[in-house]
Amino acid sequence: MNTQSLSKVTIHFAGDSGDGIQLAGSQFTNTTALAGNDLSTFPDFPAEIRAPIGTVAGVSGFQINFGSEKIHTPGGRPDVLVAMNAAAFKKNFPNLKSGGIIVLDSAGFDKKNLRLAAYDESSTPIEDIPKDYQVYAVDITKLNREALKDLSLGSRDKDRSRNMFALGFIYFLYSRSLQTTISFLEAKFKSKPEVLEANLRALNAGYNYGDTIEAISRFKVAPAQMEKGEYRNITGNQATALGLIAAAAKSGLELFYGSYPITPASDILHELAAHKNRGVKTFQAEDEIAAVTSAIGASFGGALAVTGTSGPGMALKTEGIGLAFMLEIPMVIVNVQRGGPSTGLPTKTEQSDLLQALYGRNGEAPIPVIAANSPADCFSAAFEAARIALEHMTPVILLTDGYIANSSEPWKFPQASSLAPINPPIVKADAQYLPYKRDEREVRSWAIPGTPGLEHRLGGLEKELETGNVSYEADNHQAMVKVRDRKVRLIAKGYPAQKLIQGPPSGPLLVLGWGNTLGAIQVAVEHALEQGLAVAQLHLKYINPLPEDLGTILSAYERVLIPELNNGQLARVIRDQYLVDVEVLDKIKGQPFLAEEILEKIKSLVEND
Amino acid sequence: MTEPNSALFTAKEAASDQEVRWCPGCGDYSILKQMQSVIPGLGIKREDIVFISGIGCSSRFPYYMNTYGMHSIHGRAPAVASGLKMANPNLSVWVITGDGDGLSIGGNHLIHLLRRNVDLNVLLFNNEIYGLTKGQYSPTSEMGKRTKSSPMGSLDHPFNPLALALGADATFVARTIDRDPVHLRGVLETSNLHKGTSFIEIYQNCNVFNDGAFLSYSDKKQKGQHIILLEEGQPLVFDAGKKGIRLNGLKPEIVDLEEGFSANDLWIHDSRDATKAYILSRFFDDNFPRPFGVFYQEDRPCYEEQLIAQINHAKEIQGETDLDDLLRGKRSWTVD
């Protein structure tokens, strides 16, 4: 048996949505992270909790890309496919790299499963795999039942540990330790000793199976050359939650999170609800509107108030966000974007709520918009959104999306002491308090109920300059619209200078991105540069207001390409703001970009010139 | 009840400097005046009082109180107030809403507030009409009501607000009326003492679009026969002591006290009895006099107290995680 060293591997786990694919994937991820690889993951599950068993619609997938080199994306075509049934194979085999490795449970290819996967009953998909693929067709179901035969669990319960058998086998193939998963199982099934025993045996049986079959080649992926420091693995939704908790700590405020369950944002609520011991107040509201308006109440009461949702929920919150804007109170609105419009593609990703974030309110109501670009970046984006909200007394929209929300990557987490303090303009006493008197940044001060002498009334009606009293006066309204707009535009004064991620400071092409496209663009531009194409990369975190130096950067390139997972929304904004022509690469398939899709577009633009 | 001399500020200080802009003769003036006279005596500091309203005529109320206040958006005051109370349970929070704001566009928030039992006082000004939009029928307007939006008569069956509140398991349910200042002040004071959501329906005359809707409950000549004032432990008597209500099983009956019945036969008001409260709330047609006062009250833990208790419990058993430990999580590794 030989062990081959690899610098990078992409594995795709797939099975029925009841097969425990996400669990197997996340366990492989944790083990891989602790082994020191850089990695990126992408879970992809059906919208239905239990789609019809065995069908292609019910296939749940989890992809991980890991390596001894820097990893920017969950990988394009996988090197390895783990398929627990015929449907999982049917859906994912076409994506597998030519000559790749296939691990499959042959029990999942019986007549019934073939029929459910809409194969011809006479077809023989396993036998039909071309010879250059390396196929491990293992009767996992049978071997697993054999390993658990003396346990008193029913065979259905025994079969539930098939995922651990498959995972054990993959651990063997990639020379991984079982210890992380063993500890995890021991904690998870502490109160169910028989289930624990079944899972541990299945895991070991899978590993040992790999050890006993002959002529198998194993692989080793050495630890990556990562920047020195302490790391953990984190998903985007977890990072968003931690960013908000950190911002509350750094501003000396309590965190209030009002939310209504919605895919793919609910995990933020779950994560925050688990941190009550830090004083986090979570409120599962009766609807999206109560979620945002309860946050408005909490903000008025002096909390760092946050509401989180996804596209359809944003639509419902619109009026509330307008009120927060009009009141000029701090609030963060997290939109974990998913495929739209309407209910759209709840479990799939998209970047199509950008224009909604920028413009989706009645009246003149500009709101700062920040976009996170990777799972770990959700932490700093959430922290920054909270900072701007609190220091500039405004609602801020934080855009993440289903892809980075559920994906994970190693995160070199910051020391708490390295996070800058956040200073909300709280006023404790004032002989003549004027709620809408502003400082040089046009920011008003924040008098919190309970503070003696500062009693005042706020509302959604137009206000008189400084006093905040209701005013229907014509010139006052114009002045107020202008001052609120100016206040938001002045936020850009506090941005750091925009820095190119790579490429020359001027030339034929700039690839401009925002949000989750960062990794795919980075890989594409790296390849383009390696191939001698003079392409540069810039990625936007701040979408409203746009950075003041963006126009100068854009003007240094002959062309600008914006790849986005929508029908060209940032492109419209850039054309509108800078009058530059923009090439759009759109992808509206519910899936993130593959680097090669962007590279191809880059080549078509630069080589044709 | 608190003695007037314990007032922390004066009624004059309770009023803001803003000019009140309801139509002359509007019932809202009376409610505002009673609130301004009651609130200084509740033993609550002015800075700890907050009025939250939605949209509608009644929702201008916070602008006229010299306390903290927010005039929010249509129907959402219960949710805004809930968030505020969770953020700072020390505040005395009053929700001002109307029949359109609270029962139509904001109906969902109202019922969820009541079941959660957040410690707020909800004052629902019911004038059975949309006033601010100039006279369309509301969810409490009677069927067949002719308005600009229902020229042939409204087809909507009206809500019975108190029955709705009881159905949502409200812990304090009362009714009062703008034209009876003494009763109104009494109900406001009692509601303030209740820990949990107090729901108070206030019949309020809209003299422009629905004048006289409650005349039979306020007019000196008529009201005796049409109202019952609920008093704890007292028999249900009306029409100047001439008539009463008795319970025949679960069926209420009007009895004549001048012809064979005495106070001993009558229903004794018990605001802790949920079944009786529900029967009382069904006194909603012309067959029975309309009850005023506290229909129902119960002690049930309020939402924000339990939220704080959970937080304290979590702190106790888990300790307050250091921010560094939180960021590090359970599994971290070091790259040298």
C-alpha cells in the first residue's frame, strides 16, 4: 500500500437527506482543520426537510476543499465522490473530475433505489462507470449491520450509522485520526450508550475496512503554511453571531436580537440563543415585522439591537427599517440572502437582494450597506456594521448569503483586546436637550429612556431640525432629507483606503466583486496572472456609501468586470455612480461561482483585445 | 391607590410643550387629561415612563406627554414596546393604540403580546371608526355601517375586543369610557398595579366621523339602563339598583330587584374567575347592559422577568464566558 502526498483535495459527500451527510461532512471538516489544513466547505441541501427518500430531489451534499496550500473556495469539480445511494451518484457523478475516486454504498443501487433515482431498472450505473475512475463499491449497509449485529438496536437504527462507516473509510483514505469524531460522538450520545456504541463501531469498521482491503492507495495532505496564530473553524452564521456579541462587548451595550425563523438565517438566532450567559437577549418574534420593530424598541431602550432574516423577511421589514432610519437610531439588519424572488430558492444562494438593500424603502432613505465575503469575514463585517450603526446612529444592512452562512473555513480569530472600542454618542445630561441636534458628522446624540431630564418624543413623522418636533414645513423637509443623506455619505470618511487584492494598479481589466464571490475571483485572477494576463482584483466591503477612492481606481482600467450571483445589480450601481461601462458575468443558478467560470470570462475579455 | 400628595411631579409637568391637535370635542382630550392627572401619582419617575403608539388619531398621544415616547408605525406599537421592555424592564411602558391600529393592521402583535404577558399597559382607544383617514368602517364598527368605503353597509362582523383579549389569555382585561373621568382614572391606576400586560379598552367618541357611538353608555338619561359598573365582590346591579344579573348555571339572566329578586340572588363579581369574565365579555349586544371596569385579572409570570431569569440562570451555571474564550470556541489549534 502506498501513500501519496497531495497538495489539495476536494471531496463531495452525498446521500439522501436522512443519511447524515451534513454530520459526516462537518466531522471531516473539524478533523481536517485540526490536522492543520486550510479548507473551505459548502453544504448544499434540499429545501424539503425530508424530500421523498431515494430521489434526486432529496439528495443532500457537503463539499470540502482542503489542502496544504491556501484555499479560497470549496473547490470546483470534486476529486472524490462519496455517494450513499443511486440518486446521490446520479446527481453528482457528472461533476466529478475525470478519473476521480468514487466511494459508494452498493446497497443503495438496488432495483428500488434505481427506480427512485429515475434510472432504468435494467441500467447498471456502477458497472457503467468508465474504467479510468477508481471505484470503491462497498456494501456499506451489509458490512455495517454485520459490525453491529450483537447490538439490540433495530436494523433501521443500525443503518443510521452508515454515514460513520463511510466517514471512517474516508478517514482511512486520507490518513486521518478518528479522535476528533470519537470525542464528538461521546459527547453527543452521552445519554444513549447503545447509539454511541453503534456509531463508534461503524466509524472503526469503515476505517478498518480500508485497512483490510488490498491494493488501495492512501493519501496524505500536509498541513498548510498558514499565518502563525490560533485558529478555529467557523461558519458564516456563527461568525455573524460572534461579531455581534463582540460589538456589544466593545460598546458596553447589551445585545438584543429579534428574529423570526427563516432559512438560511435561523442559525444566527440559534447561535445567539446559546449565549444567554453573556447577557444576550434573543426574541423569537411572532413575525418578521415584530422582529424588526422589537429591535427598534430595544434600540430606543439602549441596546445594540439587531434583527436578522433572509430576502422575503427583508421585504416584510421594509417599513420598520424606514422607521429606524427616520428615528436615526442604531440597528443592524442582517440579510442572509437566498435565491429569490418571493419564496424563491430557500436553501440556495444568491446575491440578488443588493438593490433591495440599497433602495427598498419608501421616501429618501439611504442606509449603509456592508457585505461579508467569506464565512470568517462575517465576523468583521458584523462588527463593522454594528460599529457604524452605533457611532453614526443609523440602521445598517449587513448582507451575507446562504453560501457563506453555511460554509466554514479556518478562522484566525482576533484577541478581544485587539478589537477597537465602539463609542456610541450616548448623552447622560444636557440642560437643553435637542434630540436632533447634530455633530460635525451630522450624527445626533442618543438619550436613553431612564435618563433624567432628557425626556423626548421620537416618531416617523418629519421632524423639525434640531428639536425633532413634528414639522410639515416645506423647507424643513428638504433640509432634513439632505442632512440625513449627508450623514450617511459622511460615513465613507472613516473607511480605510481601498486596496487591490492582486494585479497591476492600472491596465486592461479590473475584476470588481462584492460578497461571496471573493474566493472564486481570487483563484481566477491568480490563474490569469500566472498566464500573463494583466488583470487586477478589487473587492468591495462597503456598498453604501461607496468608498471615496473607488472612482479613481476604476478609472485606471480600460474595462471593469463584475461577476455576481444576480442579474447585474452591483453593475447598475457602478454605472450609475461612476458612468463607467461595466461587463457583467451573471450566474443565477442558486450556486456559487466556480473559479474557472470567471477565468473563462476574463480570458474572453483580455485575449480578444 | 397612591395618595395625591405622593406625586413625583405635577400634572402640568406631565404635559409636553406641544400643541394638542385633535379635533375640538374629541374624546381623546379627556383620556389625555386623565392620564396627565393620574401618572404623576403612580410613584414612577418621569424619566422611567415611556409611551409607545402606532398610527391613528390616538397615536399622537405620546407627543403630548412630557415623558419618553415614540410614535411608531401602524399597528406595531406592541412589538416596539415589547422590545423596549425587554431591553430595560425597569421602565413603565404604555402602549397607545386604537381599534384600527390595534385590532386590524396590528392584530397579530396584540394577541402575541397578550399571550406573552410582557409587563405593559395597553390602552386601546375604541371609536369604532377610522378617523385619521376620514371615516371608513373599522374592525369594531357594527355590521351594516354605512361609510365612504361601505356605501351599502359594512359586511364585516365586528371584533369583540375584550373577548379577543381573553381568548388570547390576557392577564388583565378592563373597559372604561372617555366620558367618565373618575372611572377612567380608577382603571388606569389599577392597571398600573397589575404585573403583566394590562389590556384596557376605552370607548372614545369620535365626534366628527362617528358621533354618539357610545351615547347610551355616557348620556346621563340613558346610561343607567345600559351599563353595569363592575366592582370586586359586589353584585351585578344596574338601572339605579332596580335590576341585576343572576347566573342560571352558565346562563346570565336579567332579574328585576323590585319583583321577587334580591341582591342575594345576583352574580357577585369576581375578577379572578376566567369563566365568568368570558361570559361578561359576551355582554356585547343590546340584550344586556354593557359592563365597565376590570373584567379579569390573574397573576402569571411576565415575559421579561422570565427572560432575565433565564439569563441569570445561564450566568450562574455556565459563568460569564470571557470574550476571548467565546471567540476561541471549543476546538482551536495553533499554527507556529
